[in-house]
Amino acid sequence: MTQSTGSSGRDTTGTTATGTGTGTAGPARPAARAVAGTGENLRFLATHTLPTFARGFINPRPRMVRASAALRQPEWSAATLRSLRDRHGGAPVLLRGLSGPLLVLLDEPELRQFYSASVRDLAMDAPDKNAGLTVLEPSGVICSHGELREDRRRINHASLAAGDTVHPCAKEFLAVVAEEARSLTARAVLDAPEIQRSLSRMCRRIVLGDAAADDDRLTAWLSALRSEANWLGRRRKQARAARVLYARADARIAEYAAVAPAHTLGARALTRSDPDGVLDRIGQTHHWMLALDGLAPVVARTLLLLAAHPAEQDAVLGEAAADGRDMPRLRACVQESLRLFPLVPDLVRVTRAQTTWRGVPHPAGTAVLVPALFHGRDRDHVPAADLFAPGRWLAPEAAADLRLAPFGHGAAACPGANLGMLLSTAVCAEVLRRHRLAGARPTLPAAGPLPRIVDTPGIRLRLEPR
């Protein structure tokens, strides 16, 4: 049978896009394959793929973030995804991605399948993402395969204490936060660049020890590699320079890790066995530095949201003043900030074998996309989707909601989620312990729907003594 595609972009060899096959006359026919038409592909490229590429997959470009915020660009993407879901009955839609077929998941049954799949079947190293991260962390877990990947993954999880609610070195990490946060609270106006500088110092101390605290050059090298990674390996002429810079940064990291205190992530990684010398036990350090540096925008946006919502700020000020580790309301504010403005707005995997989605088989090598920002703010399924409502995270079932996935779910969930939440919440608490946020920019609505992106590099907060 030959495949034909109608004007809607659907494969007409089956019955419906949802593939129910419930007719009573004769055997059930195959489920329909939902294939985007030319117009839908172009719209997705223009409103989703290209703007994401322009902002930077790995290292956000401040000017492009500001432009996206000014133009409210993510709203265009959300409209495109809603249109795809409505037109194809919620079925996974096959589009043409930058590197081949791209299956976009738009409904909850497919989210459940996505998050329950094993990493071997639904791998994290999709071609575009892998091409970018190879520049930054060639021996990291995401860029590894087979048993080598599993061995490196075990080192990563052990270093991050992925299975522990509270990291065993939390006391030492929180002491670093308290010391470094003094530079944040010793001023009347706090801005995003200062938060980034403070978090970078925290990051270096937590990963590599106090000896690395002042090494801004190392951070600059890693930032340059992240910026090159934004090009997804497509700038061939820059590849050699990137490899040289990576080797320089890697050597510096190895020097620090060799003498780092036992509580640091680098030192914890080096305690793991590597008899054959092939694991590069600190190869994941580049990813840890990327992730912990990425907490700066989380902190900045959480404080911005609290400044715009005085009632919520009042609710967390008491927790912060208590000077304790148990701060459920403030933690919920950080989680809500991540729902509204996720660090990773798109989750991309690639199939290692033929997989079936809603009754339709797709070959190995198909990239699979979960638009996490879209699902987390899906007005049709998430209550108060565009409002700052941290109370939702205090409900026991919130963490299991597949649409609310700041750190993902299942086997591929972020192993550093608990550590990231601990540190982000602690930094916010240090700022709020003796100060009230009395003014901020950019201005956010206190009651109306929030934008899907904010000018994070332009955040400025006024601190008033309590």
C-alpha cells in the first residue's frame, strides 16, 4: 500500500490519528500515522526550532533572551503545539527535525510511555544534543554508550547521591552557600549578573573545593565551550580550537580535583574504582559545573516572582528567618519557578529500536521530543497554568504529575534534582533572611497571566532590611 498525505498532513492509510480501530465491520485497521504537512513543518520551524536555536540550546545568549521576552516568542510556540494537538487529535505528530524525523508528544499517555521507557530504548543522546554536548563533555554520561555509559552513570549518581533526599555533604554545601551569599545581601540592589557571579563561586567550591573559588578564568573557559556547544557541532572550523580549550579546562579541573576536600563532588567521583583507566571519573565535572551555574537564573527568577507576589513573599519570610533547613513553602516557590520557566524547555531522546506510539510503529533513530514548557503550562490540563501558584507543590501528588516535570521523571530524571533544589532554596533563603524584596524589574503582573519567558539577564531586585 502506498502512503498518501492529505492537506492536513495526516497519513491516510489508517483510520484516525488516535488509532482506536473500533469499527464492527471487519478487522480493525492500523492506527493512523499523524504526519505534519508542509505548512505545519514550516510553522514549527519558525516558531519553535529556530528561536530555540537562536537563544542557545546550551548557553543562553542574553540579547536573544531579551528579544524573545520582548516579542513573547514562546507564546508562538505554544500556539503551534496547541494547533498540532487539536488538528491531529492529540496523537504524536511526526515532523521534520534538523537532523531527521522528529516525533512530538502532545498528550499524557505518550508522556507516560516516554518517562517509563528505559534509557537503553529511549536514549538521551539525540543527534543534535549530542553534537553540542560533545564539545563540552565528550566523556560525560550523555555522550557515552553501552556499558561504558552505565559505569559512568554509576559514578555520577554516587557523587550526586541521587538516591538520597538530602545529600550527605549538605552541611558543607550549605556552609558554602551562607558564605558566598554575603556578597548578595550586602547591597541595596541585587541584579542577575551579581547572582551569577556568586553562584559560579559556589559552584567551583562545591565541585572542586576552595582552591578553585577565585578561578574566574576556568568559568570563562567553560562558558566559551558552552557557547560553542550552542552551534551543535556545525562550526567545523572552530572544532580544533574547542578541543584545545577543552583540554586546557580539563587539565585545570584535574589539578583541583586531585587535592579537593572529601565532600566535594570532584573528590567523591575520584573515590570510585577505575582499574582500566577508561571511565574519566571527573569527566562529568563539566556537566556539574554547567548545571550548578544554571541555578543562578533559577534563583533570580524565583526572587523576581516573589517580589511580584507580596502575599507569597510574606508566606516564606517566616521560613527564611527561622534559619532552618526545612523550608517547604520556599522550596515550592523554587519548584513553581522551574515549572513556569524551566531550565530545559524541551526534552529530546532518540529511539534505539523500533518503538510504537499510539499504535503506530516508528523506526530506530527517531528523535522524540517532549515540549516540557508547553506541558507544564498547558492551559487545557494544568490549573492556573500561567499563574504563580506554589501551593500546588505542597500536595503529595504534585511530584508525580507527568505534566509538571522540572527535572523529568523515570530513569532519565535529573540525578542532581535534590541537590539543585537544596542549593537554590538555600540561596533564596539567605537573601530573604534579613531582607524584603521591595521592587523589581522586569515588572511581572501580580494577578494576570505570566509571560512564558522573562528577560533574566535584566533582572534587578531592590532589597530592604526587614
